[in-house]
Amino acid sequence: MKGESDSLRCMSKTFRPWDVEQRWLLPPSVQELVPAGHVAHFVRETVRENLDLTAIFAAYTEERGYPPYHPAMMVALLLYGYSRGVYSSRRLAQACEERVDFMAVTAMNRPDFRTIATFRRRHLKALGELFVQVLKLCRAAGLVKLGHVALDGTKIAANAGVHKAMSYGRMREAEKRLAAEVAAWFARAEASDAAEDRKHGAERRGDEMPDWVTDKAERLERIRAAKAALEAEAQAPPPADDDDGAGPSSGMMKSGRPQRAVDGGPPDRAQRNFTDPDSRIQPVRGGAVIAGYNAQIAVDAAHQIIVAQRLQTNPADRRGLKPMLAAIRRVLRANPKEVSADAGFCDEQNLAHLARRRINAYLAPGRAKHREPHAAGSRRWPKGSRMAAMALKLKRAGRRSRYRLRKQLPEPVFGQIKHGRGFRQFLLRGLEQVRAEWAMLCTVHNLLKLARATG
């Protein structure tokens, strides 16, 4: 009775109509369902009007067949998805069916997840190269000043678990054990052929490998392949960890020096990941390690625009300084006036490189002391060295040092990518694909900064 009286009292109030059967005589445009200043419109129109997609269009030369989805629409979908923290092809396809902001980007097109995944894989290199175009748009909008640029790196997990790696020492033990198990099964199978024929009939020999043997045989082959790769690497000169390759495997180097066993082969601690062989062991906070990559950025102080990005396998940051400064010079035709970075980027060679380019450097030459965030740490550097001069420079400036900008620039950007947009693990595997994926993430960051500045 109480429920009925409550309903009667509600009926005396007039509500706005809610007629789910209502049909529109003139259906609205999907763009009208998304607010005018929404970033979906900005991403769509930026792709349509400002980005050169010649490299992607050039791949479509076959005139026959069913017309594919428009490449510009697919690019806009991927960029917008990344800006909303939607990365997987399945979630992107679902968003195209359920979310009006995605419909505003695709104009109601609904590519399935296989189409999205294939497009991304096919044009990954060209998608990564969009970083330069968006960076130039940011500069044209006055968002890049190159007054102060801060460098930093962060470790991002690969699409592979750290437990999917195996050390060379364990490979040798596992190879012997698995080889013995598989050989024993074949021996038993051969000895019981006649009995198995009678049991299983003429259609089956009776010596077919069971699933557990198939799995172990496959694992044995993968272990042998990884073991051979480490052995070949041990016999070759140490590969350079630069933009051309993945660099040394985890455990093959220590303090910049090659590590080898007594017989000249790989040390027992050398590791190789079975899922993503290009990934390397990366130390993270708390003493833990992950299988992943070292993603680096250079951030402009004016509006937190990423002016250079790089991804490497080596956990140490110092090799990234020269390539990122070279990329800034190549794209923006100028050097930054000031550069700050933490101790990972600081050594005599990098300080000399900055001096030659006449860039005012603020690089920490060592770990800071407790409660002295701008001190140079407790290490003593050779008298007259650039490291000693840098330590003195930061100590004299104290808390007024420009070094303080280092934490104010790259770390919030990493926070926006990893926490704000939820990117904590690469979707793709292999160094070249992961590099392109990191470039896309940096492109989207700059695109969002551009949207806020011009919106």
C-alpha cells in the first residue's frame, strides 16, 4: 500500500518524456551527439586536415576487391582510442559499437577487431612516424620553446612475463632432462609397437606422441633455439645497444664489459625470453625486475610537449642523450638552451657533448644525499673533470638550481601515460614494433596537449 501511495504522489509531478519507441523524423548527425569541444572532433579533424598519410595510402594499389575502410578513419580511430586509454583491437571494435564519441570519429563505421589489428600491424611504421608531424604542429602552435628540456626514462613491461625467460645455466639442465624424457618415451614406444598395433588397430600405429610428450618436445626445441642464440652471441663481438638492434642479452654484460664463461660461451646468468626475445630484464622500484623495455622522452618545459622519444633495451639511460638531442635538432632545427637529466644520463662523454653544442647542462653526476635533493651525492670525482664541475655547479645553486625542473617535466608525462591513460604494458612484441607503439603513445600525448591549447 505504501508503494502505491508513493507512486500516486509521483504521478502528480510532470516529467520529461521518456519514449524509447520514439522515431526521429530527421535523424541527427552522430557529431551532434558529442559536445562541440570534445577531443573526438579534434582528433578526427586533425587527421583529416593536418596529417600527411601518403605513406599509408601508398599501400593501397589493388583496385579489385571489396572497398576497405578509409585509412584516415582507421588512423583517427587508433589515435583517439590511445588518447582514451583503449588500446586492444577488441576493445576498440567494441567501442565503435557502444560509444558515441568513437562513432563521431568513425562516422558510424564499425570495423571488427581483426581489421583493426591488421591495419595497425600493416602500417605500424607509418603510424610511429606521425610523431614528427604532430610535433611540428605543436611547434607551429607555439607550444615548443626549447628553453629548457628535461630527459628521463621509464621501464615498461613487454608483452611477456619475466618468468618466461630462462638463464643459460637452466637451459643446459632443462635440455638434458627433457631430452632424456623424450628419448625414453620413444624407446618405450618402439619396444611396444606390436602390442600397440593390436590395441589401437590398423589405422593407428600406436606410437603417436601423447600431448605431454608433444609439449615437452616443443619446449625442448625452443630451449635449444634460445641456447644456440646465446652461444652465437657469445662468440660474436658485443652488439652495440643503439637504434639498430636489441643490444646484448640480459646477463651478457656487466658494468659495460662482456661477460663470458670459462670456455668462452655465455655465462650461466645470461637470459633469453621465449615470448619476446628482444625484451630484456629491467630493474624497477622495490628491487623487483620485469621483462620489458626502457622508454625515454625529452620534454619541453613550456607546455610539457615531448620533443624527442626513444626506446631501447638497455636499462641504463646514458646512451639515449645524444640520439634524442640529435632528433630535436633534426626535426626542430635548433638545440635546447638548457637540458636537465638525472644521474642515469650523466657521464663525461655526455657532458662534453652538451658543451660542444653550447647547451647549458644540469645533469646530476651521482645519487643525491638524503634531504639534499640537489646535491651531487657522496662520490668524489677526479679533480678537473666535467663530473666534478657539474657536482660543484649543482651544489652552489642549491634548491634554486634549474635541475629542479627535471622532476617537474618528464615524470608527470609518464604519469599521464601510465596512470592516467592506463598504459603499463606493450601490446606488441619485438623491438621495432614496440618502438613504433611507444612513438604512437608519445604522438597521442602531444595531440592531447595541442587539443587543450587550441580548443
